[in-house]
Amino acid sequence: MFNLSNETDYKLLSKTKNYYNFFILTILLLFVAILTRLIFLSFDNNNSSKSLFRETSLSALPTIYDINKNRLAYSDYNYSVKNNKNKVKYLDRDVPLKSILEFIYVGNPYIKFEKILTRKYPYNSLTNNMIGHTNIDHQGISLIEKFVYKNNNDIEISLDIQIQKKIYDSLYNDTENLNPDYAMNVLVDLSTEEIVSNVFIDNRNIDKFDQTLLPLKDLKFDFGSVFKTFTVYSALNNNKIDINEYFDVDQPVLIGNKIINDFPRNSNIPMQVGDILKKSSNRGAILIRRNLDCQNEFKVDLDNIGLLKSTKIGFGMNSVEPTVNNFRGSYCDNIPFGYGLSISPIQLINGYGKIITGRNNFKASFEKNEKQNKNKYNKISNTINKLLFYANQTNNELYKNFLVAGKTGTADQTISGNKKIQNVTYISFFPYNNPKYLNFTFMQNPKETYGKYMTAGNTVKPTFYNILKEIYMHLDLSIINTISTDI
């Protein structure tokens, strides 16, 4: 205890009190210093020469949501730290607010902070080459970003990011094995005509696909045998064939001086229409088309289902224009089995959508559509759907479980140095007796190997079934009736 009557004790107490007061004063000064620094950070419009903090004068863009209100793109602030001594040098970018305190404690007068408005993409790895991007001025300059910048409203697109993630993971696993240049998968809800998922995986080390372009609408190909469906459709539409009649595909079929072969070579038995689709007979497709007038029937039908013109895809975006090539001197006989007409994937998807649903105005889009469209079945659509279910026959259990109809296509492409590659496509829909979903699966140059084993049936068709296995529980497939499959 202190004895206040003792001078030594009194002086000791007085000295202790002074130390205490000094300690309190020090704490207060440190608190004020930290508070002052934090206040600097809270004022966005301070002069940059007097403040530690500077904000760029940009305007936030509207938010892009998926169909379940998950944010796919939104505007938020990033904090950057720089040293202004002599020459400006950025020490760190996208710094969390709590980390800024560490720089404040250093007390370096040359340390400055910037608050920069940036565009955030939480699912960038899944939505690359689809959402678009902004420039340095935070303006949308491509694809959907360009649309929201011009219209200045939040939008909700038809994409389901959870389904997209499952499809991406499954497709990625198959590209690890098949190693194509790039791969695509598109899932469409046929009743709403909404694009539920749109995956693009680019495996190339160089010449990555330009992010101002959307592969679904900006790439175009000769898709090969998937076009044989359109040939059969046109012949049925013009009452030029009976599905039970036979075509002698063993006899030589020539286009000009060029003999057309089937790979593998078909049997000596003449084929009915269903077998021409199932065996993917080039000769059979040509023989069916030769029942039609090329200009006044076949070409008119291709135009009516949207294969000869650009199409809208939503949010102000249009597909590329198709290209008709006079391949081997006669597009009339080459287009029927898949050569001579280069189109984008969205045009192929819309073409199939029209003929399998019977809805001539079918148009897949990224725009959300509350309306449920009923399929308008007719004799032609019913016949096509039955034929494609038969032609798609496979041992995979999902084929029967979900009544999957479809058609494969393998097309040769010559690139630089006369190197040949193959583009493989599988377009499918299910259930065939009341189509609910349509899927497009595509790869360019799988295995970097040209040959008969790299066909669509050996590559993208199994890939689709791997995808279906992962997503079917997330789809509305309650309409399937496995007891009666007659339309």
C-alpha cells in the first residue's frame, strides 16, 4: 500500500499517474490516426493528391441473372494498392478491405489506394464465350453484356447455371480422353424454346476463340449426316417417298464424275428409309433427294426450316449467314448427305426443333420465356420422330429409359497444309413420342486422328449419354410414358 504521508510514496504515485495518462493519450492518438485513415477510404470523391484513396468515375452496369436468380455478371468495386514514389507501381490488386489496414500501419506517405469499379463473373469458367465482356471504361461491348449496357436494365436469361455446371464437368471429362480442338454442348427446353445450357470448351493452346464471339452462332460447319434427316423430311413433305419403299444403295451413285461411297460399305440388300438413316447411307440420301425438284421443293424446304438464312438468338444477337458451296459441282446432291451447306449450330438446332415439334416458328433463344408451347404434331413430324428413334438404337440403357431419338454426323474438313480432320456431331431429343428436350453435342478433331473410328457414333454420342446420366434428375421428364411409345 502507498502511504500518502510518505513523500517517496507520494512522488511514486504521482509518477505512476503521469505514465498512465501518457499511455491513455498514446492509445487515443493511435485510434485517431487509424480512424483518420479509414475516413480517407470512405470518401470516394477526395482529391487524389491529398488522399490515400482514389475512385475512378465509372457507372455500374445492370446485373445478369440465370433463370434461378444466380448472378452471372455484376458490377462491384476492387481495391488496388500502389506506390507513387518516382514512378507509379501497383503493389497489389483486388485487395480485400481488411488487408488494406496492413498497408496503413506501414505509414508510407507514397502508398495510395484506388477503388475501381469492375465487372465480376462468378461462373467465368462455365460461361466463357457466352456472356461477353466490358472494356476499360466499364461499358458492355460484346454479346449479352453489350445488350445490358445499351438497355440499362437487369436481365434474367434462360441459362440454368447448375445444369450448365454438371454438363461442363461431364463434357470436360470426355475431352480429357478424346482431346478435341474444342467441344460444345447445348441443351434446349423444347416447350419454352429456352437454351438451358450452353457449354464451350476450348482445348487449343493457341488461337483461343475470341470472347467477342459466341460459338453457338458464330461458328459454322458442314455437319455431315445430321442433314439426312432434312432430306427425308423434304421428301415426306412433298409426298415423294413412302417409308416402306426400298432404295438400291449397292448400285453406283455418281455426282458428276465422282462416285459416292458409304462408309462402311452397306449390305447388298436394298434399304428402306429408316435403315438409310440408321446406317447413315450417303447413297440412300442422294437417291431420296433425286425424287425431289432441287430448287422448287428441296431448297424451299431448307429455307422454310431456317437453314438458308441468319436467325435471332435473343438479346440483339444474330447468327452468321449460311454459306452454300457448290461442292463437287452439285450442291443439290451433296447437301442431302451433309456437304455443301455450312451453317451455325443454332440454325441446326432450330431446324430440328421445327420438324420434331411441328412448330414452324420454333426459335431457340437465351431470353427467358414464360410461355409453354405445345407440340403441333402432324403426320410428317410423327414419322420423322419414329424413324430417328429407330435409327438411334443403342445398347445404352438411357436410350430406352428416356426414349432418346437422334442422328449422328461426321464431316471431313481440310485445314492448312492439306491436313484432314473430322467434325463430329450428335443431335438428339427425348422422349421421342413427345419431345421435351433437344441436345446438340459437337467436337472438332477428336484424338487429332483422322479415320473411320473417330466417327460421331464413337465419340460425341457416348459423350451425350454420359451427360444425360448426370442431368436427367434435374430435368422435367415426368411426361415419359414407357408403356406406350406410339405417337
